[in-house]
Amino acid sequence: MNEKLKSEMTDHLFEAILELRTIEECYNFFEDLCTVKEIQELSQRFEVAKLLFEGTKYSDITKRTGASPATISRVNRCLNYGADGYRTVLIRLKQKSGLDDEK
């Protein structure tokens, strides 16, 4: 964990996020918390991480998301050498979708 990020206020934010139960609640909370542009940027980065995790080439990621090579490179660095936040969520989502596929 990045100690520069750790604070009581950040803990409060993350505790609040963990209380969200539906996608609609997430939309409402993040609409209040962030600008539309900030949400779009976060969404783009997460989509880039998902595509990198799936093995998609940079050029295809740029075409699909509009992300710059610099953004893709930064996300790739976090995915491979970061705190494993992307990887944790992506693995859980993959497992969840795998369970849903069996139904």
C-alpha cells in the first residue's frame, strides 16, 4: 500500500464505496463525487487494464478506447508492477463471469 495515499479521509472514502450495493448506487455516488470527465477517465483506464489483462495489443486498445499510448503504458506498468489492485478486481470479475456462464 502506498503510504502517501493512506489517510483517515481516504479510509472514509473507501469505506463509503464499500457500502454501495448496486450499479445505480455507484452511478449516483460517483456522479456526486466526481466530474463526468473524471468518471470517463477512470472508466477508460479500467477498460485499458481489462484489455491488457486479456492480452489485447496496444494498437487495438487505442482503437477501442481512444486511450493514448502513454495512458496504456501507465496502466500496463500498474498492472504488472503496481499494488495488484487491477489484477485483484479483474480476476474476481473473470471468476464471477465464469460462474455466470455456467448457469
